[in-house]
Amino acid sequence: MWLFKSPEIVYGEGALETLEQISGQRAFIVTDANMVRLGFAERVVDYLQRAGMETQVFAEVEPNPTYQVVLKGKGLCIAFEPDWVVGLGGGSAMDTAKAIYVLYERPDMEVGEINPLVPLGLGKKAKLMAIPTTSGTGAETTWIVVLTDQDAKKKTVLGSRENVPHLAIVDPCFTMGLPPSITADTGMDVLTHAVEGYTSIWRNDFSDGLCLAAIRLVFEYLPRAWADGQDAEAREKMHNAATIAGLGFGNSNAALAHALGHPMSPNFGVPHGRAVGLFLPYTIEFSAGCMGERYAEIARFVGLPAGSGQEGAASLAQAVRDLAGRIGQPLTVAELGISRQAFEAALAKLVEDGMIDTTTSARCPDELEMEKLYWCAYEGKAVEF
């Protein structure tokens, strides 16, 4: 038995106007200082006030959000007593909002206790809304909460199916004019979600079509969105792709590229999408022996050579590298500006932390293989083991 979870999704140009119709008394908006500076938070506040709602903005979310930020937001949220908690921004803001929402509903819990195995009984005080402003994480549709444990210097993956947002508003207006680097980082995140959602061991009939659709959208529209920040069609398609991929992998799971990529953020400050996108072709090569036909299905769907599973995996890995190169993404860890000495010094911790997230990968590496994968990605060598 399996469950398919999805929020109600309002998407397309003008979707933000839905906020005028929201029923409620108070909305606690979780966002970051940049969203305030750009006027995005003000736009959301304005619409909610038109609906007769009182608002409070908590704008202290940072990239790779920490337990400490969540706990501060929890205290403010409890004092405000909202009936809506709203995550506005990229994945960091939406993940922080999810965690704050859980702890607002369950103040007896610690941050690290949020997990899918314990019934939480959410929804007694408030509902959860997500408004993405980048086309990347798909966090507006997922139950996953990725936070950084500063003391342990590692990312932790938390969450419960009960903290899937009730409502996702996917309006491309927020993504117009995003810088090329952010467009590229978040776009590679979308592609990695979709490819891994299609090939993880928890893949299923319901998630497969979503993942394939998102992959095709990325290959077609990401180069356009990267080249022209005002390309309205490309921006809308990529925004949709991020949400579709979120639905796909959120009901399947991520896999080895995420396992390798997650430790790169807390240890080297590498943006999440840039990290997982870099590792994706190496993990395709590593898993080709047991997942070649699935990679070949993706390859055929987007028009790549795939006469066999091995050919399909190879052509897909190369297509990912070609796309990354076309939009200015690094193809090796060395290109991130990380010295060999610094990488070698951190390698044991990268392996240790990365191994935690390998369980849904079609081919699970042991520690030695994990280390070899990291070195292949550092040096840009094909994976041949």
C-alpha cells in the first residue's frame, strides 16, 4: 500500500490573486530578507489584507536554514496564533515554514523529532500554504523538511506526510528576471528531482508520468529561462516543472545524487541545486547496470539514443552534462573552487553524512564506493566501477 499526497495547487499567471479569497483571521508569513527587499512579501501581505486577514512577517530565513531559526519562528508563531502559516520564497523558506507549522501545532515536540513514522495530528490550529519564488525545490508539494544542524555541521532530512502544504500557489510572476546563476542552480535541482524520482526504488505508477513530464520541460525550457530572464513562457514552464517534479519525487523519493550533494552545502557552502545537479550524471553512470532500462526510458522520452539500457544511461548522463555546461554549471567538484587539500580533509565527513541518504537508491554504494564517487566527481572522471 502507498499514499499519494498533494496540496491543492493554483498555478499560472494571476494565481497570486487567489489570496484575496482565503478564509481566515491571521497569517504568519515565513520568508527571508530578500523577499522583503524585493517587495514580494508586501504583495502577499496586501492580498491577504484584502481578504480581511491580519499578518505577521518573519523574515529571518537564511540559505540552509537551521534549527535555531525554526525555534525562533516557532515562538513568534505561537504568540501570534495564526490560522494560516505561509512559506514564501525558495526551498529554505518553505522548509522553515513547514517545521514552524509542525511545532506550532505540536509545541511539545523537538525539531529533530519530526518524522513520518509518528502521527502528529496536525491541522487543529492552522493550515499550511506555500508560495514558491524560485523554480527549483518543489517544496510547495512535498512533505520533506531539510534543515541544517549547526552543531553537527550537516543537513538533516525531517518531515511527515501531515506537513504537506494544504495550498500551493505557483505564480511565475515571482521568477521573472531571476539571475542566470539562480535559474541554473534551481533548474538543475528540478531535473535531479525528476530523474531520481523516476529511478528510485520507491518509484510508482503515479509518480512516473509526473517525473517524465518535468524532465522534458527542463530540457526544453531551462536554457531559454537561463538566457532570458524575461521569457514569460519559459519562466512559467520551469515554475510548473518544479512543482510537477516535486509531486513526482515527493511521492517516490530522491536518491544518490542527493546523498552526495547534501553534505556539500554545510561543508563548503555549495547551493543545493548546483551540488545535486553536478553529481547527477555520475550517479547515472554508477547505477546504469541495475537501472539502465529506466534511464533508457527517460532518454527515449526526450529523444536521445537508447537502443539499450546502457546506451540510454550513457546518452542521458551526457545530455545532463551538456545541459549543465550550456547554462554555466560546473561539471566537476574542482570547478566549484574547492581545493584538493580541502576536499580531501572533508572527505571522510562527506562520506559519513552522505551514506545516510542512500537507502532509496537503486544501487547503494558502500563507503569505499562512496569515496570513489566523490573522487570521480572531483576530477571529472567517468564512473566505471
